[in-house]
Amino acid sequence: MVATRDEVDELLDAAMAHSTAEQTEVLYFGEDSALTRFANSQIHQNVRQHDRSVQVRVVDRQRIGVASTNRLDEAGLRDVVQSAVSIAERSAPNPQAAVLPTMASPPAAEGSGYVAATAEADPEQRAAGARAVIAAGVAQRLIVSGSFSNGSSTLAVSNSHGVRARQRTTRASLLTVMLDSYESGAASGYAQAGSTDIGSIDAEAVGVEAADKAVRSRGATELEPGEYEVVLEEYAVATILEYLAYIGFSALAYEEGRSFMELGERVMGENVTIWDDGSDATGLPSPIDFEGVAKQRVDLIHDGIATAVVHDAATAARAGTNSTGHALPAPNTWGPMPLNLFMRPGDSTREQLLSGMQRGIWVTRFHYVNPVHPKKAILTGMTKDGTFLVEHGQIVRPVINFRFTQSMPEAFSSVLALTADTKLLPGEYIGGYRVPAVRLGRFNFTGASMRERAGEDGGP
Amino acid sequence: MVGECGDEERGGVVQELIDRALDAAQRAGASYADVRVVERRSEELKLKNGELEAASSSLSEGFGVRLLVEGAWGFSSSSLLEPGEAERVAREAAEIARASRLAQREPVVLDQTPAVVASYRTPVEEDPFGVGLDQKLAILVEADAAIARVAGVAIRNASMGFERERKTFASTEGSRIEQEIVESGAGIEATAVDATEVQARSYPNSWGGQFVTGGFEAIRAMRLADHGQEIAEQAVALLQAPQCPSGEMTLVLDATQVALQLHESCGHPTELDRVLGTEASYAGTSFLTTDKLGQFRYGSELVNIDADATAPGGLGTFGYDDEGVPAQRSALVEGGVLSGYLTSRETAPTIGRQSMGSARAWSWNLIPLIRMTNINLRPGEAGGLDDLIADTKDGIFMSTNKSWSIDDRRLNFQFGDQVGWLIRDGKLGEMVRNPTYTGITPQFWGSCDAIGSASAYTIWGIPNCGKGEPGQVGHVGHGAAPARFRNVKVGVGRW
């Protein structure tokens, strides 16, 4: 069901031809994806989906209408355009947002994020990956769960100002959680690999990494919450970047005073540099945004200084600048967002991160993170799948998962070291993060989970 | 707003598609198969600072074929509603099921739910898709104007949204179910901003407001404009309010926050798929393991919690779940003791029961997972919110969720609310900002010593519950009244 380039062009043109509006944008999105899921050391869910849809945004006398459909026959295309036009006719003017891109941005290099083997991988290939991961865990008497997914997507955008852009991308992801029981305080380990090329994912290595972590986390005991030095593995660092992007790296959040970003000011330590680059092939590229604008590299934090935020067409027009190519699909009230983040590595090995740490915590990853105070970028969440006490430069024992409540600019103002190696981790739905592991001078743990004991804490 | 084919024409297309898919599935070796054909229309309006920032409609339709081959699941789906595609998708699902067998230890066994031929339609007084855009906009504009009359508000939001899902479920066991579910929701929010703080107040709830199954009558009943000034004044006042104090206090929660507390600390941990480990790779597992059924003290004796997919107006209300099991009411906690789980046809036999009907799929291209329906805390006898506060000597009252987080076993949670007020001698005192509280689930519910009466009870809709891989969104409800909890840790973190 994958549409050819010609078929996509025909759909865009056919929809455009129906519009009577002053400005029209047609967006095509096609997805063909599959996911094999395993739990209790066996495959239990195995799914595939094929979908294609068209979204039409029209602007007429500063009135905007948006409609989408996945009914792509002639009548469906006519109806979706008429629907968008009808909404615009009956809407109130919104000069603040009535802007479609007109810039002739350099065309993105199509195909840099597409690997045919990823698009074509079959369920047997995913099952083989699942079996390799399961085998690594079962060998250590662990209960293995996870997922192995692959798929391709096509995004194409055409507008009446002449913008025409298209990208085809693929993405594969393998992740696993391994536990030694379902009791509270059980040992657990995690690993994940993501790539545009399914062939580069080493399922056995993913399995071994998670199993090793789970084995080392057996026998976790409680530890008093408080402020500690920490080592955050790449999984945890990527989650922090994901939330900073969500709450603070957007021009709209900045414009409305909701962001922690103060442009030109130091907001993090001078060894912290974070940028977004949707075309970098070492990430998970998505070279155009949902308005068809080629993504620019944007240096968000440079040597600890807040240097820029990302724009879509509407925020750029208000700020008197150009879109950086970070629009989300219309109608988008959240504003632009960077989806391909990178953090500059340091020069340490993972072992060196521990050097000289008198007493601290090693964090594998975070769980269920949410903003508590977006303007201060205070996040809360739990540690998960391998939390360890470090003493005198050595990991000495696993501990029960902590809850943190911490301002992230404050935490990233105390970066003591970063690894030279980075890891690529896929975003939940799109894009990804390439980040090092970091050591921070202080991190505030405000609570802990618990190991249940019979007769205590509400037990029978 | 998108053009529709006639019901009769659609019915013919759907019937042929189902017949071809089920036939192809059986010819491909399926011992069981079901097909869901779904059409979802939605409409969204968002007014921001008086300007219409989003006005959109969408249509998504397609079908999914789920089947068992030699006890292993396979699923495939397509947006092409064509008989030939139905056969191809069914064959593809069977191939996927065979691949599942390459890493399977135990075959899937379904419960003995009888086949059903039936239909269900959400009771609607005023079809929201028949109400003109101008009428909808007028309500939002009026509410926006009420907020705008208060000086100091930086961002004004007013929104409403509607969904209509028509779906047909059919299985090789002989079930054939037609449903039409209609949802309506709306809300307003005022945000005040200064150099260091961003403070918002919402009505009727945060995260978009209140959502129900029902028609436009629910939007009219909210009377959004009547509440614009109050939330605006509170948002501005919060900028100057002192930070929430830290310590152990008596905590009174409004019904909307009780609803989210139910969601995170009762709804999710009683999902039997989580309990059995099949969600371990994403959202986690549960401390409510099956050995605790019928004996674990989850909360105080006042705490009675039901899953009720039949509750009128609840966002988790329907006629049949996506395995064809009739909607029903089922106790999860009785007198504070764990008494049940949310189940599916696959999981219920593991505890010796029949499915209570909570297998739900977000869309045609996703499989049913165990999802909450309406997870309701039965009302108590403590009266209304004013009565609860009058009965509290010292403590803190918190209202309207701002943030949430809970660990992977659903034990350690932390919530933040938009606003708090200290309680002194049975009266609301000083307003405080950024209130948060944290606890351990059974300890927290064990400390519940008062629950508001039926007169203070509302089913709050939550339209953004995430679960599963690929990710699914769930629309669920939570019946709740205000409630009181003793010795709760509040004011978490450094500010």
C-alpha cells in the first residue's frame, strides 16, 4: 500500500485543484509500520498498520480552516477541501496565525533517512530479534518483555505559494525490560537501540545489556532520598531533553513567557551544548517539517548560554524572522518543537564518570516524567531499571527506585563530566536524540518507591 | 463536516468487507478471528486570546483483523475499505500470527463469552455535529470575554471538541455489533505570567476541560462564561501567593483531582494485563498482584471503587467492548479490600472469571487492550466540599490537576495542582501556589477518612490516557466527589 512518488504528487495536486481559497496547503502522510511485542518471555502482540491521509489547511481573508481525511478517492479529496474551506468561511479572522510558508528553503536531501531493509522487514525478522533478546534474559532467569518495531513513512507538503517538499524515512526500534519478578523492588534492567537501518540493530547486544543490568540490580534496598551526585545514562539524558523540548525550546513558549530559556543568558553549565538538526544522518533524520520547510540546524544552548528557540511560520512571522522548519501538524496550538536533538559529548569513558565520586547515584533511566513547573523546568519522575549507590568511585549496591523533583537547568548547571561516546535513542513517535551519559554535581531525590513486606503498608 | 456515503451503502460495503475478511482468516488457518470496521469523525475549536487558533475536522476510517492461529495472535489493518484489501489484510494477519508462534510458550485461550448480535448508540439530545460553527464560536467568544475583563491575564484559552465513532464488530463466533459513540467536551483556562511564575486556572477542569459521552447539551450546561472571571482572578492572584508549605498535613482534594488520583492509583494498577506483566515493557506492572485478590487492604473501609461502563454520560461508557462483551459494572474495591480487576477475554480466565468487558481499541489500526471504562469512587456521606472543609480543623485544600507522575508498580505517586488554600478552623484561608502532594498508594487510600456525598459527585472525563505499543489513547471516566486524606506529605521539592 506504499504510495509512489507520482501517486503522492497526484493526490496533492488533485486536492489543491479543488481549493478556492486564497492560500492552500495540502499535506500527505503515509505510514506502513509493524510491531512485535513480547512479555513473559514470549510474543503476545504482533500488529501491522497501513494508513494514508491528507490534511488541507486553507487561509482566506485571514480565516483558517483545517480538515483531514484518510478517504482518498476523488469524492473524499473534494469533501476534505470543501470542509476546510467551509470552516474558514465561518471562522473568525486570526491574523496572528494566518501565515503559510513562502520561503524557498533549500530542498532537504530526500532519502537520507530511508533504508529499504527497514521498510521491508517481515514478522519473522522481528521474531528472530525477540528470540535473541528473550534468550539473553532467560539465561539469567529473568522475565523478558519488550518490543521490536519497523516501518516507513512518507510526508509530503505542497502549498499555493510554491512550497513543495517530501521526505521518506524509516525507523526501527528494539527495546526490552527484564525483571526477576513482578514484586515491588524486583530486579530490573533495560536496553534500547534505534536506527533508520534495522540491520544495524544488534538484538543479542540489547538483550545482554538489559540482562546484565537486571542481574546487577538484584537485591535492591532502600536508601534515604536527598541531594546526591548522579550519573545519568543516555536513556535518562534523552528523556530530559525530550521534556525541555516540550516545555521550553519553542518560540511560542518563549514568546509567551512560559519557557525557562532566557536568550543570551547562561542557563546551564558552560560544558553543555544542545542543538537540533533534522538532517544529520547520525540521528534519526526528518529533514522537513509539517509545513514543508527544510529543517535548519538550531543551536539551542551553546556553552551553557541560551542562544535560540525553534520557529514555525507563524512564530517566525511574529518575531520577524524565518521559520527554522520545526512546525508540528496543523492545527497546532502548542507551537513549534525540535524533534532531532543532539547534546555535545565530553571526553570521559563511562568508568571515568565515577572517578572520585564519594557518594552518589547511578541512574539508568527515568519513568513517567512530567513537568511540575515549566518556567523553572522543574520535572518529577521516577528512576527505573537499574538505580545504584556509588561510593568512592565504585557501584556498591542497587537501591529502590527514587522519585526526583528537580529543576533541569539547575541540574545541568552542575555537569561535571560527559562521555565521549553517544547513544542514539528514538523519540516515542518521531525523531530522536543523540546524547552522552553525564555526571551531575547535584540532583534532588524527593521520595522513593518501596519494597513491600507482608503485613506492612496496607498488606493483608 | 466531511461528506458521508449513505448508511445503506456503507452497510453493504461493511458487510462484504467483514464476510471476506472472516472467510479469508478461516481459510488461512485462524481458529478465531474478529473484524472491526471503524469510522471516526472529530471536530475541534480552539480560541486563544480571542482569536480562532484552531478550527478543524477530521475523518479516519479503516478496519482491523485480529485472529488466532494455533493459539498465537496476529493483527493487521488498512484504511482501504475494499473487499480485496480485506482478504489481503486477513492473510497478512495470519502470517503475522504464524511468526508469533516462533516465540510463544503458552497458547492464548479466550473465555466463553457468548456471541452477541446487538447495537448501541450514545443517548444524545443535541447532535454536536448538527450545531453550527457560529453557535459554538459564540460560546467560546463569550467565555473568552469574561476572562479578558480581568486585568493581568496573559493567555486566554477556550476550546471545545466532538467525536463520533461508528464501529461494527464481527467475529467468527457469530457476534455482530453496531455502535455509535458520541463525545463532547469543552473548557476554558486563564494564564498569568510574570518574570518567574506561570500560573493557570481552568474550568471545569484542566487539560481541556470536561468530556462526556453525550451531545451539545453537555456544553451548554457547563455555562463556561459564568466561570471566566473567577478563574482569571485566581490565576492573577496566584502570581503573588506564597509557595505551598512543606510538611505532613490533612489534605482535602476537589473531585477533579480525586478523579485523576483514581485514574493513576486504582484504574491502571487494576488492569489485569499490567498485573500479568504484558505491559511491562512500556508503562510497567502493578503492585496489585493476583494473590492479593479478595484480601489486600487497598484503602480505608470508606473506599469502594467500581468499574462501570454503563454510567450515563461517562467518557468510558459504551454498549459493548471491542471484544463484543457487554458493558457492565464490576467492583474493584469493596470496603477498602481489592475485589476485582479490569479484564479481557484473554486475561479473565487466569483468575477464573469471565471478561467484565474492558478491552478497548483506540482506533481501527490498533488492537484492543485492557483500558479503564469509568472507574468510580462511590460517594460517601460527608456532604459537599464546604461541609468537608468545615469539618477539617487544619489542613490544605488542593484543586485542579497540574502535573502527575507515578512509579512503574503504581505505588509512589506525586501530583501537582493549580491552586491550594490552607484550611484553618474549618475555613479556607490563605491561597498558596504550586501545591504538590506525594504518597504510597495503599497508605494514601488507607488514610481516606471522608468522601463527599452523591450531591457532590461527578463523572469526570479524561481524554488523554496513554497505553500500549504502538501507543494508544484512551477516553475514560472517573466518578468522584471531594475527599479527605490524613497525614499526607505536601509541598515536595525545592522552590
